[in-house]
Amino acid sequence: SQQAPAPAPQPAAQTEPAPEAPAVPAFSFVGGEEAYEDIPISQMRKTIARRLSESKFSAPHFYLTVEINMGKAIKWRKRLNEAAPVKISFNDLIVKACAAALRQHPAVNSSWLGEQGVIRRHRNVHIGVAVAVEEGLLVPVIRHADMKSLSQINVEIRALAEKARQRKLQPDEMSGNTFTVSNLGMFGIEEFTAIINPPDACILAVGGILEKPIVVDGEIKPGHTMKVTLSCDHRVVDGATGAQFLQTLKGILEDPIRLLV
């Protein structure tokens, strides 16, 4: 029998040379020519700087943080907005809940008047709502927030925030606050601490609502939580007092039907 001829040897594969790395352009600069821009300090920024510096350096701050289950608040707000004449925001809910909690904890709704030798407990609840503008932060005030409906609070916050952005706020619309809420949740901030807004004794810093596993009746379930941090002036508010206020606030937001009582 005849054998098939052996296959001819294949030529060795030609390896292509590796491509050369692109040349990195040399970095050069002229010494002594640092680039910067000097921005004149506006009168608004000077006022903000003075007030916050006075607060931070005169009021001994301490901070308390609590995590709140927002599951019921989310459902309650959705049902509310199906019937409400305006679309209620979570910030509206928080302002209203703070007002209700302040009614139960008047020590938090107070001011330090050291020169007069008194701590003033305010009988009215006037909540400042921090609004970011180009030149800094303005805090219009929702007066008698505990006596207003969520719809009224919503309309008033929107109107005052728009006036703030247009620099049309009047002095009386930014004065008389007894407590302040600062919300950065819409920017994806999970939690932060805020500087007390004079003459308040406390300010609430509100983070975003996060979707995360939570434990309910011993079982892990999907949920939504929000962290809030209360900054307190220790001359006026002690740790236990601030903690009790936060527990009341947490209870209201975890069961918002209590706002109707």
C-alpha cells in the first residue's frame, strides 16, 4: 500500500512589531504665573460668614443622628398627592413633622440670650428652611408651621424659595426663626452636620432617602431609610433632650398618620 505524502512544513508565523506608544507631550509652565480669580465678597456672603462664624465659635455644638424608616411616609405621600391640590414633597412632610415634634419638646424650640441672662422658650413654632442661592444660603421662615396644613406649607416654601432665588426676600421673611431645617437629600447626600442658624438652639440636617435592606419583625426586607442629624447648642439643649426630640420626630415620620391627630 502507498502512504500519503507528509504535509509540507508551514512557514513560521511572522510576528508584527508592537506598536510604539504615543509620545507624551512635555509639560511646561512659566514659573511665578499661578492662575486664579479673585471674587469680590458680596455683602450677602459677608453677612452669612459673620453669622455662621459667630454661631460656630460661640455655641458649643453637639450632634445626634438617627435613621428613619420612610416606607410608610412614601406610601402616605403617594396617596396624599392623589387628592392634594399641590404635590407634597418629602421636605414639606419633614417641616410639618418637625413642627409637631417641637410642640412636644419646647426646650428644643428655644434660644440662648446670655446677655439677658435667660433661655427663651418660644411659644410659636417658626421654622427656617435653608435655600441655596448663587451667593450662598438664605433661610426664609415658615411662621406658625405647626398650625398650617401640608398644602399651605408647600405653597409657602415654594413661594419663598423663588423669592430667595430672585433676591426679593424681605427682612421680615428671613427673621423670627425658632428652628431650622437644611435638606441636601436631593443632591445624593446621605448624611451631614449643619451649623446652627442663630438665634435657634438646633438645626436639623436631612439626608437622602436610600433603598436598602431593613429588619422588620426579625426578617430582612427591602426598605427605604433616611438619616437626619440634629445639631444642638449645648448651652440650651442637653443630649437627652435632643434625643427625645429625635425619637418623637422618627415616630411621626414612620407613622405619618400622627400628623392628623
